[in-house]
Amino acid sequence: MQIGIVGLGRMGGNIGRRLMRGGHKCVVYDHNPQATEALANEGATGAKDLGDLVAKLTAPRVVWLMLPAGKITEDTLDDLRKLLGKDDVVIDGGNTFYKDDIRRAAQLREQGLHYVDVGTSGGIWGLERGYCMMIGGEDDVVRRIDPVLSVLAPGRGDIPATPDRDGRDPRVEKGYMHVGPVGSGHFVKMVHNGIEYGLMQAYAEGFHILEHKDMAELPEDQRYRIDLADVAEVWRRGSVVSSWLLDLTAGALAQDSSLQHFSTEVADSGEGRWTIEAAIEEAVPAQVLSAALYTRFRSRDIEAFPERMLSAMRFGFGGHKEFPVK
Amino acid sequence: MQIGIVGLGRMGGNIGRRLMRGGHKCVVYDHNPQATEALANEGATGAKDLGDLVAKLTAPRVVWLMLPAGKITEDTLDDLRKLLGKDDVVIDGGNTFYKDDIRRAAQLREQGLHYVDVGTSGGIWGLERGYCMMIGGEDDVVRRIDPVLSVLAPGRGDIPATPDRDGRDPRVEKGYMHVGPVGSGHFVKMVHNGIEYGLMQAYAEGFHILEHKDMAELPEDQRYRIDLADVAEVWRRGSVVSSWLLDLTAGALAQDSSLQHFSTEVADSGEGRWTIEAAIEEAVPAQVLSAALYTRFRSRDIEAFPERMLSAMRFGFGGHKEFPVK
Amino acid sequence: MQIGIVGLGRMGGNIGRRLMRGGHKCVVYDHNPQATEALANEGATGAKDLGDLVAKLTAPRVVWLMLPAGKITEDTLDDLRKLLGKDDVVIDGGNTFYKDDIRRAAQLREQGLHYVDVGTSGGIWGLERGYCMMIGGEDDVVRRIDPVLSVLAPGRGDIPATPDRDGRDPRVEKGYMHVGPVGSGHFVKMVHNGIEYGLMQAYAEGFHILEHKDMAELPEDQRYRIDLADVAEVWRRGSVVSSWLLDLTAGALAQDSSLQHFSTEVADSGEGRWTIEAAIEEAVPAQVLSAALYTRFRSRDIEAFPERMLSAMRFGFGGHKEFPVK
Amino acid sequence: MQIGIVGLGRMGGNIGRRLMRGGHKCVVYDHNPQATEALANEGATGAKDLGDLVAKLTAPRVVWLMLPAGKITEDTLDDLRKLLGKDDVVIDGGNTFYKDDIRRAAQLREQGLHYVDVGTSGGIWGLERGYCMMIGGEDDVVRRIDPVLSVLAPGRGDIPATPDRDGRDPRVEKGYMHVGPVGSGHFVKMVHNGIEYGLMQAYAEGFHILEHKDMAELPEDQRYRIDLADVAEVWRRGSVVSSWLLDLTAGALAQDSSLQHFSTEVADSGEGRWTIEAAIEEAVPAQVLSAALYTRFRSRDIEAFPERMLSAMRFGFGGHKEFPVK
């Protein structure tokens, strides 16, 4: 089928490529003309602006937005609303906050437009491996765009089937799931990323304990120099902690087990934060997911005000004079 | 080669089976004669006690202990020391605390005996999938038992190779690693389990947030009934959080997504606790691994004394009279 | 001066009493006529509804709302807006979310009305000890209501002066602080409560460790039966952890050190949650404050879904058959 | 009564001074002769070594050790054992691990010597305010040294009595408590310090949220510049979070609310760590106390290996190219 794609960054460009490989026709637009041209050279129809993109699509249209969450997505959607017509479908494949999905879908509904939110996991690997997708929207609309979704999804591949799934929605085993009403796709993707933070932090803490095991303060016969690259590799094979994140870790450590070229400051995106807010709204304890988020906050805190405060208190009650600096 | 196995529970029995399938000859003993007999029926040589087991092995002997960590292992080792001779090797494949390994190896060394600690992951799946093993001990001794280790290990299988590993120890890619001196195998296995707790807790918290998303307190358009079995399944395919633990979770949820038949009280074994102690010894922060452990502690606390204390304070300053029960 | 008070619950009633003791004239209203009458019997002027209350106040009026945060406060304010006139002042002394203050103040401003938010700490003890108040609003308006604030505040009392405060705002040492613009009073009160949760949890965990020190699993010479009431009492005297919360704890433990009559389920109010959301907005790590909040969530979770999930995984990889119940 | 004091640092010297003010006779020794001389000039009898100290004491002797926990205390005790005689009492007033107390007391008992452990809180303020003491040892021995303890303790002072304490041990209200057998004094002091960490961290996190409230990323009408010194001061007066630690914080902030002269690296001593180990031994969740400890560990971690690991994983799955440095 024919589909419009707006936003041709790392994710959007590859989504277009994978769709074209699957036989779909893409009309593409990026505010950077070179990005548009690049994909046009690979077989897509380039558009010079949103109006052009809409004009080049046959109604009822399907437009996939793949833009940074927030203002850019919001503004593009506002512009697009004015250009689209009854029964057209807008898909937001970015990392939008699910409450924004709900609000937007209600606005579009007034004009007879449909909105589908697609939480998309797969990163730079999606072009080859396919994208794991969590989808929120009306039943028939999600069915309408199924040709697109089924091409983007990884498919069954050689992943062993889970027992006891007879009679269940077969799309899920191909790597895409229609979760429920608008917003539910991004909600599940949001929690996915929250879990991702927790998993990453669990590995990071464990490897930190291994890495420090040769510190001079330990008794000599309890000190080990542990080859972290080998540990990550061996755990990939038959251990309980094997995972795709571990595969990536094994790769990074094999290149340089000191990881010296990686930043000590770790970014966090909206999903990790929204996951905690969702937990709090539901009164669900989220110790691990929060701790993972806070570690990232801490990694970027240069001022260290709370630590100074602890030092000030220690000085106050104990006269720990070594602490005040100069 | 020939090997003695002491302890024929879930793990020990299957280790014997996998070794025999690999062409090794096993002399086996369990304090429960039926367990010994069962394995004898499958081709092993049964022994009626430790002395008999030692007698049936040709020197220099190799004996694999697969017993619950703690007193039983300790006592068996004490008995075995008196029976073994110079250059014999004792392998502890259980979940022993690595400082106990160090102490024991020093004792055995005085008698010319060798000690190897093997942290063994794989659980009930090891018979088919093979066991991921982390090994501590002297270099030549670990080499001597390589025929045993290589049969128990999962081997390369169809797991994609990690790039940039040329020139590294090939055993690691087959699923077993000689980490370093005595104790280091169990140390790495210990941290492995600590990470396991953290990973499990990350999933549990995330699914809890999904599961609660239809609670009545939320605004109606923000409530979703999410099919947890499908979420677990879809994340197995191309998502960042795919892992073996997720595979298992998907299986459990597919059977019954309410998990009603599983206990609300979660056990913890030594490794999770020792991991935190190791972190503290090294002054390494372990927020996530600790939180995971504490959740298990909390799951078994019926008294809830600290919660009563919070209620008492709230009553004290706020007269929150609803709280004191009757 | 004359002041209207709306809401005569535990807090509002005592605020009225303290104001009358300080020589102020109170016009009071509660939707429960008996509450209004009770305070009228103590010298206040009772009003039969909001209109009556406004009518009995001389312009420019000052009305103190002391209502549960949320819908009731919101509705009352909507009604009041229609009754009040230019330059009248509304004070919200409840536990309102500071972003609601900002929104409301902007609405009132359009009518020439003023809004002051007063975060009020002191609970049931405030009548005697005075109320610690954190205030947000316009400078001259906060000055206008100073006679009211200074009477409600605890005053200097016999609390030792902090050195190096010369030249600073003297109101602060009397127990009330004009923090800044509208919302800032409730913001500081919100963080105050967040800290309160953290402090309470620190004590609860510590006493839990003391309380469990006689458990049968410990080596006999490491078991102690510790008198918790005495510990709390002795720490009140010269120790680093002395505090008002500890005073209250000592009182509760002296009555019954088992705390059997207190609930194991601990409520949380909005402030603890909003504090975490504020931390996340600011990218400030809040490990301890979050952990304290989550403990309360956990205390009320009967389903224990995440724990079941851990059990299901343990069963999946280890065949820990003891876990599935029945 | 007469008492020997070994170790005349910040704590030991002031303990000697307070005892002399209370009419006791002190024989003092420090390995630094100037420290010994300083106290001799204030009325104590100086000793030139341990033997001299023992010789100058009348049997049955009482010797108070006030030394850094660990090797120094251990060595001194070993030397002292050889010099003391039947029924002499050694008091360890330092921050010794309670399991070391138990071991040492057993050794001393063989020689007919007595051991008392005194957990001592009060820091540099103890000379004036008195020391809060938690005591472990035999009943009659603790009674024997009561004259010393009652002088060191703060006494009732003007701290309001806790209701419902009639018939309880009156020593507790004077600020010292005989907890139970040997080790129990240091155990309670250990938990005291664990709680201290938690309380400090709760304040530090809360003030961090206040301090960051004027960050540029927030909407303009939600930004406040909050005077932290004033907040700490106002909370001292009638609020739920008032405490001695808050008094100290208010003092530090009044001097310089930026706390620029205080270190961002925060030390931790044994008690905080041992508290977590005790929690783990007892299977007691200690989320807040652990988080407080880990924050200190993190404050001193320059390498930030786990953060690099997170960056490496993010790069691995998302191609977040901004992260690898250079």
C-alpha cells in the first residue's frame, strides 16, 4: 500500500527502507531536503513540504510521523490536520507521552481523522531485525494499516514459540501487538523503556562489583582480576541472565573492557520518567525502576549539592574537619 | 574420563546424565539410596557411601560435589578429605560462598589435594541446554578436568558470535570460563545471581504498572486492560528488553496471566545477600540489586512492624485516627 | 483583625481557636452546622453559608480556607469568587498542589482578588505549639495578613537561636516564612512532607533491625532482646538522631512496644507523591524519598502481583516447586 | 571514682574533661605524649605508657578505651590484657563492631576480666551536652561503673518527659541505657548511625529539590528562588521534621547557603555498612538506609564505570552517538 512518512532521521529513514523492501510505496518528507533526497534516491517519492506530501497521497491517506516527541510532533500534527481529509489516518511512531496521544486523538476525531500510536522498539537494528511494535487505536483502523505493520515487524524468525499460546492473536508472535485504545501502544512502550533502564542498571551494578574485585583494600587472597568481556560472553550461553542487552554489553567489552571511550554522563528520555509517574499514579512501588532513573540523574550532577549538605552535617556534629575543602 | 559425583538432586543427577551422554564414566553417590540407584539404572556406577565412591575411582581422582551450600557440603568435604589421596581433585559445583572456597582450598592444599569451584547456571534446563560455568582454581587442574567441563557446557550452538573476540580464550564461547584463582568462579556466579534478582525485579515492577492500568481510580480514558501474556510475547521479538527471563515470563503468563497459582512469598538464596555484602566491601553502590533483595524480604514479612511504626508516628503527629486498628 | 475561616475540621477549628486566643475576630463556616456551632460557642461568629460568611466580613476581606485538597477546595473557591470583591484575599491553608495555586491565583487576579498559599505544619499539636507556616504570595498581601500569621506561628519560644542569622527576616525565627510568589509556600510544605516520609522510614527500618535481633536464626550469642521503648527514649537525649518524630515514637513505644494496635497499612497523601514528581521534573535523584513512598504503597498491596511474577520466574528456570501454591 | 582513659583524641579528651568536672579522678594515656600532657595540665594524672597507666590505678581497675575501631583498639586490648588483673573492667567506648565485642569479651572472661561496650553518641558536643550512651555488658559490672556513666550522660535536662514511662529504668531518661549482654551496646549504636545516614539523606534530597527549583528548564511561573537557610530555620519551629540534624543544617546554611566550602565526597564509617549487613542477616528490608550509604559510595567514585557501561549499551542499541566521548 501507499504510505506517507514524515521525519527521516535514524528511525524514520530505516522504516521507509524496510517498507519499500516489503513492497510498499512511500511518499517521504523531512525538513532537511537532503534527507528527503536520500530516500528518494532509494525509491521513495520525495515531497517538498507537508502539503506536497498530502497531495501525493491517495485518499484515504495514511501518514506515519517519526519525529522527536514534544513540540516538533505537536506542531507537525497541527499543520497536518489542516491538510488531511475525512478518514485519513495519522500514525505517531515516536516516543510520545500517552496522555498526549489521548488528547490529540480526540481533536482529530472531531474532524473525522483517525490516530494510531505505535511504540516502536528496535533502534538502529530495526532495518534488519524488524521493529517490535506496541499499537493503540481503533480496531478497524489498526486492521487497515496491517500491511504496513506486518512488514515492519520482525516476524516469527527462529525464536522458539512459547507454549500455550494456541488461539491467541497471531500478530503478537510476529512482533506487533494491538494493545487497546489510543495511547495504550505508547503506554506499553513507555513501560518497556522503564524496564530497559532497570535491566541496564542491574547489569551495570553487577559488573561494577566484578570490576572492583581487585581493589587494594581487599585481603590479597580475596582479590581477583576478572576479565569482564569474558564474563559477559560466557553468560550469553546457558545462563539465567542472558539477554539482548547482555549481547550488546559483550560486544562493547570485547572491543575495550575499560569502556574508556564512553561517557560517564548518561542521558534519560521521557519514558523513564513517565514510567515512574505512572507507577505513582497507580500506587505501585517501583524501587528498581526509580533507582535506575536516579543513577542517570546523578551521573550528570556536577554541583553535588546534596553531598555538600551531608558533609556540612557531618562537620556540624562530628567536627570531621577533613571534609570542608580548604 | 572417569568422575565421581556426590549429590544427585535436581542438579547433580542431570549433570551425571549429561556427562554420561558425553561419554564419561560416572561413579555416583547420594545419601538417599534410591537416587543413587536411579542413576545406576541409567548407566552410572552406584556407590554405597563416600568410601565406596573413592574406592571405585582410579587415582588421581576427580570428585564433583553437587550439594546444598553450607553444612552438608562442609561435612561431606571433611569426610572426603580423609579418604582422598595426593593430587586428587575436588570440584564444588554448588552455590558455595567464595570465601569458604578460599578457606577450604588452603586446607586441602596442605594434603596435596586440589580444589576447583564451579559456579553452575542452567537450572532444570541444563540437561538439554548445557550448563554455563564459571570456574576458579589452578590453571593445570582446570585444564585436567576440561573433558568434563566441555561436555557440560552448552557449546557454541546457534548463538551469534560476538565481534572482536579473535584471539580470546575459546572456552568462553562454548559457555565455560576459567575466571581465576580458587573462589573466583563462585564469586562470578554469585554476582550473576545478584544481577538475576535485579533483572527479575525490573520486569516484575514494569508488569505491575501494566497490570494496574485499569484501576478504577484512574480517569476513564486513561484506563487500559492490557493483555500481559501478549506484552511479554511481543517483547520477545525485536525489543530491547528481550531475554531468557522474559521467555520464561511469557510462558508463565500464557498459561495463566493472573499467576494466581504462584506464591506471594519469594525466597532468596545466599548469593543475592552475598552480592550486597561484596558491594559494601568494595564501596560500590548497588541500589537496584539491594532493592530487588529487599522486595523478597518484604514479601515474607507478616508482622510488618515497620509499617506499624509509621502508623504510630502518623497517629502521633496528625491524629490520623483511622489508622490504629480497633 | 477580622478573618473568615471556611472548614472547621481538626486543623481549621484549632486555627480559629488560636486566632481568637490571639485577639482576632473569626467568622466561621463549615458545611457541617454542628462544627460551625461548636466554634460559635467558643466566641466565633457562625455563618450559615458562604454568602453569609462573606456578608459578615468587612471589606477588604480575608478568608482562610482549611479544606481537604482537591475538589472540595476547588468548588469552594469557585463559589467564593462570585461572592468576594476587589482586593479581598483568599488564603489556602490546606495541602494544595502548588501548580493548582498558580492556576487559581491567575484566575482570581483577573477579578482583582488576591491568593495566598500557606503550607501549614503542626497537626493536632498546632493549637498549643503553634503552626509552622510556609507562605507564597504577593509581598504586600502577605504583609497585610501578618497579624494573623504571627499569632498562628509558634514564636521564638525556648528554641536556641541559630548563629549567623543577623540581618535576616525575623519572621522566620518566629516560625513563618514568606517563601516567594504564589505556590512557593505549598511547594516548600510539599517537600517538607516528602522529607517527613524519608525520616519516618529511616527510623522504621532502624527499629525493625533492632526488633528482629532476637530471631531464632541468629547465633545464640548474637541474639539480643532490645527494649525498643528505652532505645527511643535514650536517643532523645544527646544523640545525633534526636527529633520530634523520635519524641512521638518514644511515646508510642512506651505505651506498647509491640505497636499491635497500629495498622500495617500506611496511607500516603499527595505531597509525598508530588515531591517525587518534582524531583523527576528537576532531574534530582530522590532515592530515599521514593523508597519511603513505595514502602507505603507496598503496605497496602494485597494482590502482590509482582511477587507472584518473581515466583513464576523462579519456577520457570529452577523448578522451585515449593513455590506454586497448591 | 578513679578511671583510666586510653586515647585522648577529640572524643577521649572531652570524656576525660567531663569526668573530672564531675569529680572523678582520671589516669590518662595517649600514644602522643602532648595529648597526655594537655590533659594532665587540666588535672588528670598522665601515664607514660599502658603499664604506667595500669600501675597508677587501684585494683579492681576500670579502663576506658576511646580509640579508632579496628587494629589499634585490638592491639591495645591485647597489650592491656597482659597487664590487668582479676575483676578489672575494660570499657570500649569506640565504634567497635559488636561481633568483635563478643569475641573479645569471651577472651577476657577466661582471665577473669570484664568487658563493657559503650556506644557513645554526642560528637564534639558531648563535653557540654553530655554523651548519649548505649551499653552492653554484665549487669553488676555496668552497675559498678554507674558513677562514670551518670556523669558522662546528659541527664534529664529540660527535655520534656515522655508519658507512660512510670516504673521504667530511670537511667534511660538521663541518657544512658544498659541494653543487654556484651555487644548489644555497640549494636544499638551501630543502628543509630545507620538511621543517622538515612535521616541525613532525607534532608539532603529534600533540600536538593528546593535548591533546583529555579532551574531554567522549568516553566517560568513554576520557578522559585528559595532561601534554603530560611527554610531550615522555619522548619525548626513547630514542624514535623524538626530535629537536631536540622538545627545543624540551619547553622551551616546560615553561614553560606551555597555550602561551597564543603566537600562533595562524603565519607562513611563502619556502622553504616554493618547496619546493612545486620539487616541482611535478619532478612529485614532496609531500602532507605542502603540508599543513604550508596549515595556516599557514589560521591567518591571518580571512575564511574557503571555509567560508562550504561552509555555503552545505549550506544549499542540506539546508536546514541553523542555519548562516546571523542
